[in-house]
Amino acid sequence: MTTTEQAAQMPRTVESCVRLLEQHSLLECAPAANELAPSFVLRGVCCDSRRAMRDSLFICKGAHFKADYAREALAAGAAAYLSSERIEGVAAPCILVNDVRAAMGILADAFFEHPSGDLKICAITGTKGKTTSAYYLKSIVDEHARSCEAARCALLSTIAIDDGIERVPSTLTTPEPIDLQQHLANARKAGASAVVMEASSQALKYGRLACVALETGMFTNLGEDHISPIEHPDFADYMASKLSLFDRCRNAVVNADDPHGQAFVDAAHAAGCERVITYSIHDPAADFYADNIRRVQGGVSFDAHFDGACHPLLLNTMGAFNIANALGAMACAVTIGIGPDDIARGLARAVVPGRMETFAHPQRDIVGVIDYAHNGSSLEALLADVRESYPDRRVIAVFGATGTKGVERRFGMGEAAGRLADVVIATEDDPGQERVEDICDAIASSARAAGATDVRIVLDREQAVREAIAAAVEPAVIVLAGKGHERTIIRKEGRVPYEGDASLITRLFNE
């Protein structure tokens, strides 16, 4: 559907909202004729009562929704509410639907005049590598934008949202539909050359990308993560959510090295993607292939083979495993018309906050490495790369694990550190409702079972880094993993401020 056609359906009145929902077989019951004049103009749509405004439509969504939220929105001036059931004691016009989330996506897209139809959007999904790939791709697109004097790329990532008009820290990897469509509308208004976004499995499962037209979808990898009562009940549900990305893509980019890669290739073909591109660091038959990988100061260099040519490239990020993320970003760039020169310059300039960042101690022969690695496989890859990059240094690993969800992470991370680090220090990392002591005990037990002989538990994260610095036998590398870019810690009382791993290790190195 074109932007013009969508604009004609903009739900600026209750009547147009009802008509649009009816067209999609979502409407159960419209407000009575005497409740609200059909021509009444709506000024906005929201699902957060704190953001309700006069003459807006409030959407009641979420497993933990409370009737009080609707009352608060109506008290703030909302003219009507949309829900799957009438709220007892709330005397306000109600649009009843059979699927609130689907209705929200459709209304949000129409309300902001289908912004994705005017943008080249690349969405990246996978267990690991989404954020790194997104920042690599944004850097490439920004380099292309500079070369042709266009507006820079918009970014919707785990770390930050930068839509060309608004720049804020992220609260969700992929925003809810209303916020997502608002950011896309901002990107269009700012004249963005493209939009790069991360697509989480939860966003795909619950339809946050409804009505978003994607130029390219990228799959990085799939691991045993996010399986819990509050995320995905089993691996099949997790994988199915990821696979659904290609249902709305013109092009698909797939990591051929992942054991599940063929399933994603098949899904892309079944969805009718016009172009399905594979990338690999092992298989020369892939469309994008890397070899001649060499570690250089602060990064890696490699040869990329694509479109019948070999392209020598430099990646200024530690971690040979990041070459896969770079290949995927390069393939996405090609699908939106970007050439090898801009790709090379963009990758060389790419910086990813909280991912493989390095810090030198000003007086001692100690290097600090911070990374977002927060499960067993990612920590194993991180520590293995650190070992290869710094072969003559003792490695001290400082990390924790999340509470409540992803319980298996603490065991996998402990096992990886037990094999690959000389010293293991278990500490706090988003314990939530669990006791930090219990999480650290599980990490320590797994590390010892894997062969570690120097395992410590320091519950306070700052004190844990202090102990790592004190324990460092030079030359040494201190790997601080798990938090990356994050500036909060989740405890029983909720999110509390945290200065961030980069700031913490820099401050303690300079004391």
C-alpha cells in the first residue's frame, strides 16, 4: 500500500479507526452512536497512561495491564479506549477488538502515515551480534551518506535510538508499535538515508513490526537463550519468532555458518524474498566470504569476497568473530545500493559502545576489555579471542549473570571462564528478584568444575574490579563482561543507576 493510500485511511477519527479495524477483521464492537460523535478528531494514540493527552485514543495492552491505567489515561483527557474487553466502572467510549496487539500495530502505522513505505529499513535479528551488526551497518550507511551529501542513517538499537530528530537511550531492543512508528516518522521527516534497527524475538512474536515494510532482514545466529516462562516457552517458539522476520522483507541476509542457517534460507525463499544472500567465514561458496583473517593492533583485517571481487578490509574492533557481523552488515549495505568503497571506509570507522572496547592502565601493564557478553557461548568467544590477541598475558574474568530469566547462562558463563581465564571473579549483574549470592555460587561452582583454581566471589561490581586490578600479575588483561553499554542494574527494587563498565574501569585505572 502506498503512503497516499495509507494517508487516506489515517485514523484521525473514531469512525476511521473502527473502519480500519473492521477491514482487518479485528473489530468486535464499536462505540455506540450516542457515546462519541464519529467525526470527533483524535489528536493521538498511546498505550502508556503517563503519555495520554486530551482527545487521544488509549490502548489497553499487556499481560500486566491494570484498569487503573485506563482510568489515569481518561483522567488525562483521553477520549476513548481500545481493549479486548470492557473495563468495569469506566464510563467511556470503548472500541472492542479481538487482538489488541494487532490492532495497535495497524493503527500506529496508519496514524503516522505508513512511514516505512518511504524508507529503506534493514532489520537485524539473532541471539548474538544484533547490536554490533547494526552499528557496523549504520557506520557504512553514514559513510555513504557523507559521500553523496545525504542525511545520516537512523538507528533503533539495544543501546540507543537516534531517529534524526530524537536521540535517547533504549528501553527495549525493539520499541512498541506506537513508539516505533513515531521514530520511523521522525526518520522520514529528518530525511534519513536509511534506517537500521534490531528486531528482537519478543518484538517479532508480539507483532511490534506489524505493517513495517522492510527492505532487508538479516539473521545472525540462534542459540539456547531467552527460553523462560516470561520470554519463550521453548526453543521452537523462539526460533519460529525469529523466522517470521522474513515475512515482511524484500531481501534476506543469512549467516550460513549457523547450524540453523538453512532453515532461515528456506524461510526467506518461502516468504518470497526477491534476493537471499548468505555470508560465511568458513564456506567459500557463500555470497559473502572472508578469509586471510589477521589480528592487528586494536582490530582485525581480512579479505572479503563478494560480487566476483576480493576486497581487503580493516575492522577496528577486537574479536575475529566480529568478522561475521561485518559480512552481514556489508551484505545488507549492498542490498540498499552501497558500494565497496563506502563499505570499506564505514567499517574502518565503526565503533560499537560496550562491545570489545579496550582500555589501557596508565601506569601498569594491564589492559581492560569490556563487552556485553552475557551468555556462555558469547563469553567463550570473547575469552578465546582475548587469549589469541594477548597470548602472553594472564586473563582475569569479572562477570555475573542475570536473575529470574535465562538461568542457564550462569552455568555456561562459569564453565567458559573456568576453562579460559586464569582468575574468575563472580559479581553482580542484574540479579532481579534473586539473591546475588546464589547466582555467584552457581557461577563459581561451574568455573571450578571446569578446572579453575582461582575463583572468587565479590558481590559488589566496583569492588570486584578493584580486586581484579589488585590481583593482576603483569602483564594482564581484565575482561569485564555482561553489562557493556548499560547504565542501570536491575535489583529487587527495580532499575537503579549504574555508571557503566567503561566509566568504571576508566575511573579505577586512573585512581
